[in-house]
Amino acid sequence: MADVTLRKVVKKYDDVEAVRGIDLDIADHEFVVLVGPSGCGKSTTLRMIAGLEDITDGDIMIGGDVVNDVPPKDRDIAMVFQNYALYPHMTVAENMSFGLRLKRYPKAEIKTRIDEAARMLDIVELVDRKPKQLSGGQRQRVAMGRAIVRNPKVFLFDEPLSNLDAKLRVQMRIEIKKVHQKVRTTTVYVTHDQVEAMTLADRVVVMNHGRIEQIGTPNELYHNPATKFVASFIGSPAMNFIPCRLEESGGKLHARITDRLAFPLPPKRAARYQGVSRTDKLLLGLRPEHITEASPHAEPGVENFDAVLDVTEPMGMETLIYFPIDGTQVCGRVNPNAGAQDGAPLRLAVDLNNMHLLNEVSGAVI
């Protein structure tokens, strides 16, 4: 087991800077997920940790030792790839033991490790089969088993679930989390799927254009995003961003949306935004779950307003609603029995206790 440290790591491909001087500390036993859109540098970062890509500048340390010039086979890491990379002519047991046999481990120890990993991953009955006889989820388990038997310092996962269907992805997320709870090996996991990041990680690293936008626990990123990019990337459906400006009225601070619509800010929020210029272009950030059907007895900080719905999406346990505010499409979540209908008016409530205010120009959360 070991910690992983990146210091001012840069990766350039000719004139293209794929990773731009990132710093990252991953603690021993920690499960860290690198997440972001395609081209953000997350897979390149993982491959540099693995030694599959040379770094242009900076240092990578595993267990306190600089590994910049250490070949992949000597870094004591195990990697699970998107395509599983199983040998088709070998059985499950032979695939799982391949690395151990290369290192000439005793047969008895190899069998013990395979049996233990197979039990952990619920593939005991599959050990004598070939990969072509396995489903996608079973092959993924074998790939994980091959990594587990090596007992490495660090596990690296490169979008391992992207080839699976939606139902199997959920099952495998649970399996990966169970494995980490049992093995507690330091794990670095790359995905573009923010649901995977939120459900698996101890901490999430959000990357954008080769830089780290924010690092935090899933709850921290969801409830306290630092930038518009993080606020929009984490959460599904994404956070709403409604143009507004601040104004004083009746001794209270309001978020003015249109000539006819302004929301008084709760005292705690108002105190936070007192220093914001009244001329700044701002965005009111609201998660869809904070825009709901109006209640007869509104809580403090919850304000009612009227809207005409464009589209409704019944989801069973809730209904997603979409409506315009001054040309901006807004998404909310209402009870299935709230009476939401396409093209119909609905009385809604906005929970300003959970609002965010962003600078429209810089994208920073205030």
C-alpha cells in the first residue's frame, strides 16, 4: 500500500499541453476518481502514474519514491483497462495468475491468491472457463481479479465500465466499491461519468483542459462547487444558471431576475453577498431539486412564483419540468402528483437556502 503524489506534472504532445502542471496528493488506502469531459487530461494523468506515458516535467511519487524513470513493471501497480485485455486462449485462472507466474511465485501461493480473489468477486465457478464463454460483467470481474491477486501498492482503473450496459454498470460499481472496502488498496479511477465519480470516490478530482478545477468529497463538490464548470458537470440534471443582478429593496437584498421577478435572499445568503457590486453580471445557480411545486406553508427562504411549463418528463418517482425564465431554460423536479402538464401553468417554489451566486464573466462561485 502506498500514497501517490504528483508535483507540477506536465505532459506535452509537440505543442499541445495535455496536462498543465497539476499537483495532487492521494493518501494511502484512498479511492480517488479523476473525472471530466473527453480531452481534459484525466486518462493521460493515469497513464503517467502507470508509467505508460513519459512525463514532460514535474515529479510522480509512489510510496514516497520518485518513479519518473521507473518502468511500469517495477512500479508495483495494477491496471484495469476499458477493454479488459484478457488472453483468449487462457482460462480465467490462467489469466488471473499470468503476472504471478511470470514472477515465479510458488504454485501453492498462486492458487491461494486466485481462490481468494475468485471468492471475493463471486467468480469461483468461472475459473476454468475461457473469456469467450463469459459475459461482459464476468470479464470485468476477471480483469479486476487479475489486478487483485498481484496485491499491488496502487490500483489504476481506466474507464473500466464504459463498455457495459446501464444495468451492469450499476452492478459493477457496487462490486468495485465492495472490493475496495475489503482490500483497501490505494486506487486511482478515471471516468467521464459523474455518477460513477460520485458513488465510488472518497474524493473526486474534477479536471478541465488539462488542469484541476476542484478536489473534494462528492458532497463538497455537489453542494459547494468552486466554479461554474464544476457546478454544471457534477449533478444530473445539471445545475440551472439564471442571469440576475443584486439590488436593495425594502431593506432586503434581492436577486433580480426580470422586471417582474425578484427573489429576496435569506439572511445568511444576503450577508454573504453584501460586498458584491450591484452592477456585476451574475448567475443564480439552482439545482433542479431546489425548484419544486409550491406548498401552502412555505419554509423560510423558500419563495413561490408562477411558470408556464414547456416540457414535462415523468420519471416515476418524480417528474422533471422544463420552463423558460427570460429566455433561459430552467429545470425543476416536482412530485408526480403535482399536476405538471406540457404547456400548462404551475405554481412553483424556489429554495434560496441552497442557491449559489456566480460571476458570469469569470465563472467563479461567489
